Amino acid sequence: MSKDTLTITDNRTGKEYEIPVWEGTIRAMDLRQIKAGEDDFGLMSYDPAFTNTASTKSAITLVDGDKGILRYRGYPIEQLAENCTYLEVAYLILYGELPNKAQAEQWVYDITHHTIIHENIKNFMQHFRYDAHPMGMFIATVAALSTFYPEANQIADENVRTIQIQRLIAKVPTIAAFSYRHSQGLPFAYPDNDLSYPGNFLNMMFRMTELKYEPDPVLERALDVLFILHADHEQNCSTNAMRGIGSSQVDPYSAMSGAAAALYGPLHGGANEAVLRMLNQIGDAKNIPAFVEKVKKGEGRLMGFGHRVYKNYDPRARIIKQVAEDVFKVTGRNPMLDVAMELERIALEDDYFIERKLYPNVDFYSGIIYQAMRLPTSFFPVMFAIPRTVGWLAQWQEMLGDSEQKIARPRQVYLGEGERQFVPMNKRK
Ligand code: CMC
């Protein structure tokens, strides 16, 4: 008769242990009872980079990497991208259900009425160097918000949490757009509450002297879809940072600034920037075979390819290809798309990439769209951070409500020196 347990024989002692199996996992703490002797601390699992360790239970996002499936709260990403606005999806991710009409109206109202940032925050942003990286400005400014909302550290109070969540979702497009305007030497454009979430973002980015900015509806919708695709992705590097930092019970602004810092790296949200740099370096489709050979020799990576979880086509990349076609009808075709598509074709036929199950991920095509929208390459990671804000916050709230979560504190396998005696400086070699 089958049992939901695992039997372990410790060959060091000959002892046998029976450990419960739950949802395809064993609890690492159940290993602690396995000891080689009286003084033994007990068995631990060693898993650098968490490649086979579930750090939490979660009911928010499902990624099935083998099948190429992504669902938020059970809804397939394709259906949400087709039918919803980003703010509807943000509500779903936070609260678990799609909003009804009244809930949606209240939610949009609440977010729209928190878009302005304090003038001192604006002044703070004006003191960055003229060529500061927008993601550096974004990270620092999100952290600085905690000094404006000191009550935010009352994380056990649901009402206080709710207001910080609304503020963050509302203010990240403003901070992002201001970082762009600063790097361009342009005056800041204030939010326009008559516009949608993506429409207002376009307004704050691109408004010049016109009295009323009217976003192009195709670009507005394309941006909304891109935001939906980036809203959450379960326990990725930045979300893990959000949970890890948040587990110390710090305020959400400080925790989210750490999450955004994790996103900045080229192996995570910085990959969209790296893809464009790579495509520019390749320059022309005729240079692709030589570039691919270099990657196969280990001289660099094919940026925008591969994923820790997806071992199949990233469903977000498929939707993004369609968004790209829509955007190019307005902006004109980005010539880099041809290089990217040829690179994808060659890579997907190559044994190196087939054997390693390396497919295009969300970052492979997103940068090409942002470039067509006239965004500078350095701004691409910020475009990822805006929509991911809701994912970070939902995961943070879920962690706070999980009675099993404590301050995150991994173990280590110490391989350093044993105890040694102090040597005065004049006797050191
Ligand atoms: N180009 C060439 N080879 C690769 C790539 C790539 N992009 N990605 C993985 N490999 C190879 C890697 O060299 C290794 O080969 P071998 O077994 O011969 O040593 C094998 O594939 C497995 O790679 P890994 O580094 O063990 O895989 P990982 O799960 O640790 O890394 C990844 C995942 C996303 C960091 C990695 O695929 C990568 O560096 N990709 C490029 C950066 C990128 O596009 N990042 C965006 C990820 S999606 C959006 C997001 O979550 O931010």
C-alpha cells in the first residue's frame, strides 16, 4: 500500500527514518533528527541558489516550466493579457479575485489619487547626476519614500499596509517617468488623473508643450499588456529578495527598494537592457552564426534566452511578439526585430540550445518594443520594475500572513579555518 512518506536509511549509522511527504516536498527540518553521533548537529540540505528548495507556500502565481504555463490566481496569462487592464490584474494578484465593476472603479480611483509624489521627493530626484542610471534613481527614490511615510513600519496593521500598497503602485510610474525626464534634462511632467494607468505613464514620459497629452491608444494598450505580463512570476530573485528583506519586518518601501535592486542585475530584469546591447553588438543578421559560436564556446551568454524554471517557450515571449507587431504599426518597424528573429531561429535549431532547453524568455523581445517607443536602453529595467511592484507587494503580504514564515536566515556549510590564535601585527608574515 502506498504511503505519503519517505524512508531514509543513514548508512553511517544503519538507522532508518520515515519522513512525511507533503505536496511533493519533504521538510528540511525533518532531516535534523538524522545524526551520525551524539554531538552531531543533524543533517541539513545544501542548495545554493535554491534550485530545488521551496521557500514558501503560495497561492498567487503558478509557473509550470515544462509545459510553458503561467497563471495568476489560476487564470492563464493569455486570457488576462487578452481581456484585462493592468490594474484589474493587479487587483487580482493582490486580492485573489478579479474585481467586480464597483470594486474596479474604487480601485482605479484609489490608485489614480495617489500618483503625485511629495515635492521634496521630486527635489531629491533632481539632485542625481545628469547621467545617473534610471534604475539607480528608481531604487534610491523608492527607499527614500519610507522617510516620508514613517507609519509604514506598522506592518501588522492591515489598513496601514493597504495605503502603502496603493501608494507604491500609484507612485512607481511617476518615479520612473521622473527618472527618465531627469536623464533627458526635461522638466518633470505631473500625473494626469483623467488618463488610464499606462496612458498617464506615457503622459509623464513624453508630454512636451501640449496642454493635454493624448496617448496613442495602440501604445497605451500595448503598455498595459506588457505590464500584465510582468506583474508577477512567483519566487524569482527579486521576489525572494522582497520576502527575505520583508521577513525582518521592515517597511515595504525599504523592502521593495531591495527587491528592485535585485531586479536590476543583467541575469534578471536587467536582461532586457542586455539583449539590446547584444543585438547592437551583433548589428546584422549575417554576424549571428559567429556570435552563436562564441556563446557555445562559453564566451558570453545569449541574453534573453534560458530560464531557471521555463524549459519550454516562455508564454510571455509569445504574447510579446504579437504586441511588437502592434507597436511597430505605430512606431515603424525596429530593424533589431529582424536580427532577433533570425537569432531565435538559429538558436532554436542548434543542438547546444536544444539540449539545454534554452528558449527565448520575456526579455528577448520586450527591449525591442521599448526601443521602438523611443525609450533609452538604460530605462528598460525600470519598465520591468513598474508592473512587478504589485507582485512584490502581494508576495510580501502573503508572507506576513503566513504563520510558518519567520525571519529568513539560511544555514551554511562552514569550510573555513578551525580556531587559531591571534598574531600581533609585527609578527605577521
Ligand atoms: N546562453 C547560453 N547558454 C546558456 C544560457 C544563455 N542565455 N542560459 C543558460 N545557458 C547554459 C549554461 O551555460 C549551462 O550550460 P552547461 O550545462 O554546459 O554549463 C546551462 O545552460 C544551464 O544554465 P544555468 O546557468 O545553470 O541555468 P540557470 O537556471 O542558473 O540560469 C538564467 C537561468 C536565466 C540566469 C540563464 O539562463 C541566463 O543567464 N540567461 C540569460 C539572462 C536572461 O535572459 N535573464 C532573464 C531571465 S527571464 C526574466 C527574469 O526572470 O528576470
